[in-house]
Amino acid sequence: MRLLVLEHVSLPRLSSLATPEVARILPRIPEVYASIFGIRCWRGAQPDRSDVQDSYDSLARSATSELPGAATVLDILSDLPGVATHGDVQPNNVLADDRDVYVVDYESYGPNLPAIDIARFACNPAFHMTHDQRSELAREMFAQLAVCGFPVASYEQYSAACVYWAVSCASYFQMVCGRTEASDTALPEYELLAPRPLKVAAETWGNQSAW
């Protein structure tokens, strides 16, 4: 039996807020994310190897030339335990104002890797942040999970999660736009959600800063 409980919350989405407002809210995100985190471990939470390879294959080789290959990414992520995570933490799924912050849309909740959840949020191109600011946000999110007893990912593991998310995101939106007439009009976010995550992931992978 599955029970879905909905509550109306009249708050703006994080993606709709101006950069100064987002900057005030982001420091509260790590604690909020940790509060919805499930520590229960799952088997089979690792990304499916064939699906990841298909995502790489769907992109032009030049688009992923600065990124590690699918096998490398998956081998690095294989050491991370899977747990119950939100599965789609991104600016559209965070409602916030100066007082309250809510994470919504639990359609993808289930076995996954927290590092991918964190990469999806911290590396989201909707945020106008520097590499160091993105890394600091990710570190804070991992630090809050450590309070729950979950091990902090290494920089290599986190950057591999960024690559996995970026390639999956770019592949999905390229596929959708390929099936949609006048995609620039129908999906104006394509430019944001397909190529740019690859650039952010390449910067993260290539910048072995302190973690």
C-alpha cells in the first residue's frame, strides 16, 4: 500500500528567486536536505551501467571530450553505499522564503547515491555561483549527512557524481528536444539543462581542489 500526502504550500520556487535571495537561502539547504535523508541502505542503488553508457553514446563525442568515460565514473561511484534519497533535489523542487524552506516532489524517492543528489543541486546551472561556491555548498551538504552517520564522499567521488548527473541530464534533454518541433520555443530551458551541466562537470572534474 502506498500513501501520498499533499499539503499546499504557497511559497516561491528557488528557481524563480533573484540571485541575492537565493544566496540568503542556500546556507539553510544542507540542514533541510539532511532532514529528509533516509539512512537505510539499499542494494542495487548504483546507476545501471548500460543506461550510463547509452547516455554517453547519445551525446556527440566532443561534448564529453573533457570528461572521464562511463566506465571510469561508474568504477569510482561503485565504492559509495546507496541509501534512500530524494532523487531530484534541484531548484524547481525547493520552495522557500525568508522563513521557511521545503523540498517537494518525491516522485523519484528511493535507492540512489546521495552524491548524485548533491551534485544535481550544487552544480545546477540555474545558480550563478563560482566553482568554489558550488564546492562549499556540496561540502556543507555532505557535512550534514555525516551528522546522520553517512560517510563523506571524496572529491573524486563527488566529481564523478557531477559527471554522471551532467551526462544523464544532457542526454535526456537532447532526446526530448530532438522529438519536439520548435524546441527553442517549446523548451527554452534546453540551453540551460543540456550543455551547461557538462561544462560545470568538466570544471569540477578537472579542479582537484581541497575537499
